[in-house]
Amino acid sequence: LMMDKIVEVTKAGAVTVIGGGDTATACKKYNTEDKVTHCSTGGGASLELLEGKVLPGVAALDDAPAGASGGASCKIMQIRAREIFDSRGNPTVEVDLCTESALFRAAVPSGASTG
């Protein structure tokens, strides 16, 4: 399987980016979301990241002054996103943002959860 090879090269130190709805769904299906460097449902944003473009939201967080987080470092080390379901069974996106010193988690409702 291609996903096995992607996990293998990630373990060997390669940076791997899974991007786009269908590819992210395959990553979820094979339970490899935490075994790659980054898994995103944002195909276009993933392509921009690979092109070396600055993503404004990430840049703003990365450039935040150290005092903004109580003196802790704000350098982003990893961002992970996954689909979860709310109490009514509606899909929600949960995101973990890992810095050098802390983990931040946010849940963003989607679809019927937004009402």
C-alpha cells in the first residue's frame, strides 16, 4: 500500500503532507493520521504550503511575541486536524496546534453543527 510507504518514510525522517479531501479520507481509513507529518482536508492550502507560500493564519501565530503566551515559545511545531462528531452526530473539525512548550486544541463546527 502507498500509505504504508508514506508512514515508513515519515518514520525515517521525511516530512510528509497528506492534502485534499480524498487523500485525507484514505489517511483516516488506514488510521495513519498521527503517523504522517501533516494531514489536511485543505487540498489547495496544502499545495500552497508545498509551493513554499506563507499561509497567513500560521504566519500570524508563528510571529506572535513570546509574551502573548505567558512567556512560552510560540513556534509552531505541528498542526493536526481530524474529524470528530458532536453530541448530535454532526461532523466537527478538531485541531491540535503544538508549540515547543504547549498544546492548544480547538473544535470548529461544520455543516449542521454551525446552527
